[in-house]
Amino acid sequence: MRRLGSNYVLDQRIGRGAQGEVWRGRSVSDHQEDGRGSEGTQQDVLAFKILRADLVEDEGLVGRFVKERTTLTRIRSPYVVNIRDFVIEGTTFAIVMDYVPGGDLRGKLASDGPLPPAEVARIGAHVAQGLMAVHAADVVHRDVKPANILLDSTTDPATPRVVDFGIARIHNAVGTDHLTGILGTPLYMAPEILLGEVPRPASDLYSLGIVLYESCCGVTPFVGDPGQLLGQHVGRLPGRPEGIPDSLWGILNHLLAKRPEQRPTAQQVAHDLEELATMPGWTHPLFDKVPFLPEDIRRHGCSREHVYLGIGLMGVLMAVASIDGYRTRGRSSFYQAVLYGYGMHTFSHLAAAALARRYTPGSATALPVVLPFWIFAKRTLRAHGVEVRPHRWVIPAFPVVAGSALGSAYLVTKQRAGERCRVGKRT
């Protein structure tokens, strides 16, 4: 146990990095070193980043600590590891932060490999929201990378939280990279920073694009020594690996634009990625439980193009059935089969939600929209003397027809994606 100032106790060192050591500890008073508060409650568990001694030799660093304290401690976001306090005690400089149980994104990628696109979109959306709060305080992170994205294990799924956003701002020219003279990690560094320009919020968005690219396929788009990385970041376009859906790839392309003004803002990225993470058909909790699904669907879910094309084909089916129903005044077996199947798929949505024990696409509209329409249509037909009967072949036939539509959409989109990949490899 180690005291830090009059308010903190350091219990255990939990990490060591390029900038210093990280300790787990707590806030205590002089008479509460047992870790219990005045009413017998456990004190907050905190994290303490102790900067390396050589980083604090610059006399101006003390002034920057004091100057930036108000700005950095006011940043509050559920997706940022909030800074609680700065402690200066002799030659010891410490940043007091939230303690986040769980590992970081770097460790998750090392243990699990590439993540499903929906998971990448979710993590990216939350990190972008965290960067929104950082940028709103006129702070540029300068070192967005997997190791600086912690995954809070107290939530399910784990909430990503950006860390070390204040370090770059405080000692911006003290811990310099040997290539550029600018703080950061070359693998994730924006072209303008490598060229010696002033970092800006768009620089953090470029780094986020690199992180998401790596999360999708397990490697960064550019590799090599610092000199090679400089040339690649500045003058080379990233290649598109297989398995990244069109919609996600479009966002990554914008994030990885060479010119900062061509990149989206953190707010735009958060909105677009949140949409991808929650969109119908993007992924489904039961995908990995269906053995006959294609492996890429089971692992990565459906692309937006696949979903839209599948819905379009189902719409064509409904339109043809409606025309047939109008022509036969509702007496057509084909029309009645489609109508009955449309109503019955309400219960398939509810069953999927029950099996997954969570919200699934379609379950929100099944009861208030689909089922009432089905009941209304059946009553209207009965009023005109038409009895809608579920023919014995209806229940097995409709899933087959629906599956054929979605399967056709999958084959079409897969062929298109293959053609794009071949074109990308040639260029």
C-alpha cells in the first residue's frame, strides 16, 4: 500500500506503459485507510496513472497540469474514462481516473480475433460518442488506438470507454515519437499529424477508422516500419478485406480519407454506426444456432444491401399476391396463403425474441402493426362471404418462399461483393 497525497491510497499496480504506471487504489481520509467510508461503505475504487519521471522534468509541465485541470475534469461521458483529479506531490505526477474493470480492445482482439460487423459498429458508435464529449471541450485525443479503449465488464455487452484523452493534451511535446516529434502511435496516426500539421478533431476520427478496420479483419490497413507507415498513411488507399459489409465499409472509407476536411464529424459517425448496429437484419442472436446458414451470415450477419434486397423481393411477393387476391376477390389459394403466412410470421418474431431473451428486429412491430392488419383483413373478407382457411400447405410453404427470397438476395449480394473485391485487387 502506498499513500498519494492526503486523499488517496494506492493498493496494487495493474499496468505499465510507455507513459508510466497504472495503479488501482481508493480515496480515503487520514482515519479511513481500511477503505471504508464514514458510514461503513466501501470507498470508490479509482485508477491512478503515475507519469514517468523523465516526462515531468520540463518545468512547463506543471503549469500545463494546472491550466488543463479544469477543462479535463469537466468532461463527462459514459464512454470516456473520466478524470477525477490531478495530484502533484514532489516529483510524482498522477492523474486520478475512473477505475474500469475488464480489459481493453487490444486484449479482446488478441483473444477473440476479428469481431462481427455489428459489434464493431456498436463499439465504434460509443467511442465516437466519447470523442464528441472530448472534442466539445476543445481537446484532441491524438492517440486513439485499441489499447486506449477500455471495455467495462460491469455491463453486458461491455461498454467501451476512451482513456488517456488528457495525456496528449497535457504533455503534447514531452513524450515524442522518434519519427515525427509528435506524440502518438504511427500505426493509427492521421496523415496530417505525420506531416507535422497541428492535430485536430478529424485526426482522432482517422485513428478511429484504423481501429475499426483492425477490429473487422484483425490487422491494420498499413504495416511496416515508421518510415514505411508515413508513406502509406499519406499516399496509399486501404484495401478492402473480405467480410466487411458495404454499409460499414462506406463509413470506414470516409473515416480514412486523406484530407481532414473530407472526414465526418464524431457526431455523424456515432449516428451512422448506431444505425448499423441496431438496424433490422444486421445481425440476429439466433444466427449462430442455425446450422444450415452460410458461414459468413452466421459470423457476420447480413449486409444492408442483403436486407434491402430481401425485403424488396418479399414486397414483390406481397404485391403479386395482392393483385391475385383482387382479381379473385380474396378467394385465391395463393392470396390466402400469403395473407395467412404474413399474419403467422408475427409469432415467429415473438418466438425469436423469447429464445434470444432480448429485443430482435421485427418484435416491436409484430403485435401493434402486423397482427391487427391480419385480423382486419380476415374480418373484411368474412364480411364479404370469403372464409380464409389455412390450407395444410400454408405453414410450411410460406417459410420456404420467404427463405427463397432471402436466399436469392444473399446470392445476388455475395456475387456483387465478389466482383467488387476482384476489382479492388486489380486496382
